[in-house]
Amino acid sequence: MGLWRLLEGFLLLANALAILNEDRFLACRGWSFSEFSARPTRSFKGQVIGLIYATQYMRVPLILLNTICIVVKFVSG
């Protein structure tokens, strides 16, 4: 496993976190951002919720990184 495969794995993980819907998936499991925005928390759950919402705000750079990854895969085979 090379560095490129590791970076692709992180990109796929970021894509998975970016498409999670708050209303349909997160809120019914108690992972809503509104529960943790009132008081900052350092718990693991609070950190994961912050990571999920950070990736959702970074959708445009994710689109660019996905495009670069597709072009590199297309060129290198």
C-alpha cells in the first residue's frame, strides 16, 4: 500500500462524511450539530460531529480533489 492509496482512502472517507444528511441520518441518532453548538465539548462524539460538519462545508475542494484523482487514475491507468 503506497502513499497514493492512503490519500485515496482519506478522500473516500471525506466523501462519505460530506454526503451524510443531518435530517435523515444524523438527527435521529442524536448526532445533530444543534445539540453541540450551544456548548463546545471535547468529547469524542463532539469531535466527530465537528469533523462531519467541517467536511460538509468543504464540498467544493472535495469536488476538485475528486476531479484530480479521476484524471490521475485515467492518465496512469
